[in-house]
Amino acid sequence: MKIPPAKADAFSKSPDLSIKAILVYGPDEGLVQERCQNLLRTVVDDPLDPFRVVDLNNDQLKKEPSLLIDEAAAISMMGGRRVIKIRSAGDALAQVFKDFLQAPVGDALIILEGGDLPGRSKLRKVFETEKQAAAIACYKDDEKNLPSVIRQTIEKEGFSVSNDALGFLVTNLGTDRRLTRRELQKLCLYKGINSGPIELEDAMACIGDMATLTLDDLAISVGMGNIRNLEQHLLRAQQENQNAITILRAVSRHFQKLHMISGLVAQGIPLDKAVGTLRPPLFWKVAEPFKAQVRKWSPAALAKALTMLMETEAKCKTTGSPAETLCARTLLEITAKAPTRVR
């Protein structure tokens, strides 16, 4: 059974009782772990209960497939339903689970924690097609669902959030659900009890070390024509597991803002006033470099850069060429042609 993304959170908190095994996978490692924990807690209160929770991994089952049947059939000494957790699950377990699901034993809930399994994954296919199994994909939060994640997390802590603060948080969070929640909890602690809604100033003062800020620095480096800084920030972004599409879109958003403000300035609006219309507002440390780029880049050059970025994103999705290589090549080309080039 393939669980639709819109129903994934609800399912992980209340899975169908007919389901024996659930595969949770995807590029958002934090969300994978969160949903696995939610599933586990539908069966046991204590995730560390040694009598009702069994921890296995991909290599153990690969070497000894019979472990699955043995653990699934086992009965807890203290009573109650058991959970079998399997970490780093991959395609090596596809046949093991295909065989098991033909005639499952016991009443244990089996939870598999997978990585970013591709569409051709054999393990995914088993869990998406078998009636007593389910597959839950965990994709990175985007601008569509991130606002609700932020609101829910903040409201759970007893706070509300202003629209400007929400806009800033959406821009600067979302690369990993676990990191997002951690940063929001830190923000709520910063705000303190009984001190009103979270405002833009609170968010800007507190949220400053997320991976997205690496992307801000990267985008600024491209616009400034600083190849050395670009290479450093590109390497850091890759080390933080930012994929090529995420990087390209971050740079595209930066150039879209430049293009919009450049247009306002061309209409006679003062630069500072034009920049002040941006929502969410620019993070303080990028404001001056941003203005310098507006002064140097022509609307035509900005439009050309945006076209290159969009075309590269399309190539990453369709050509089969290494996305990281395509991304780096395009960013270097735009940076090298920047009118503000640092030599």
C-alpha cells in the first residue's frame, strides 16, 4: 500500500491494524525518524522497552533472513504487542519481505527506516504493492506544507506567530524536519512564557544557523561574482546534504528578488524603499550585498541568469546527467559573468 503524502502524518499516528510492516523512507532524514517514532508509539509507550522493542539493521537480516520470522513470532515476556525496528533498510531485504508478507506470523509491528530510495527500488515496490504492507515517503518540507508545520509546532509550545515572522521562517527553515522543529523549539524558549506572539524580530534574532543560510551565502556569492566563496559555500551545502535542485532554487529565488527590485528602481522608486517592500525582509547580513548587486546587474542580465537556472533545473530532472555537476557548472558560469565579479 502506498500512503499518499497528504495522509502520511495521520497514518503514522494511527496506522491500519491490518498492516504488518511499514517502510518509511525519503530524503528528509529527520521526517523519516519522526514518523518512525510516531508509528512505534502507537504500540509501545517506551521506545527503549527491551521486552517489546527489537532493534535490527539491514546487514543482520541480509546475513540471517530467518531472524525476521523468529522475532515476528516471538512473544513479549511482559505481555503486549511488540515492535521490530529495522534501520538502514535497502533493496537487499526486498525478497526477505516479499516472502514474509505472503504468510506473515505474529502480531508485531515491523517498522523499516530507509534512506532516499529511488523509484526503481525493489524494496519500495514490495511495500507499495503488498496488501499487508505500507510505504511512507518523507520528502523535504516545501513552501506549500512548511507554514502548517511551523504553525503547529509553535502552537504546541503555546505561542502564535505573526505573518511576517512566518514568512521569514518559511524562507529559512525546511531542509530537515528534525532541524526545523529543533530551531522552532529554540525560538520558543528565546521568546519566553507569556510574552505575546512571535514577531519577525524574534525570528530574525534567533534563527541564524540553519543550512538555508548557507544557501543565502551561496546565492550572494553568485550575484557578487565571487568564485572562491561560491566554491566554499557549494561544498558546505553539499556536506549539509543539500541537493542540486534545492541549491538551484535558492539561487533562483535570489535572482528573482534582484529582478523584481531592479524593476522597481527602474520605475523611479528609491533603492532602499524598493528593498523594504520584500516580504519576508532580507536577513540583515545580506542587505548591503543585495543592494550592491541591484546597482550592478541589468534587468536583461538578471533575466538571462534566471533562464539558465531554470533550464539547468529541467536538465537535472530529465537528462540523466549528474545533477551536482550540472548545478556547479551553471553557477560557476553565472558567477564568472557577474558584473560585480571579484577578481
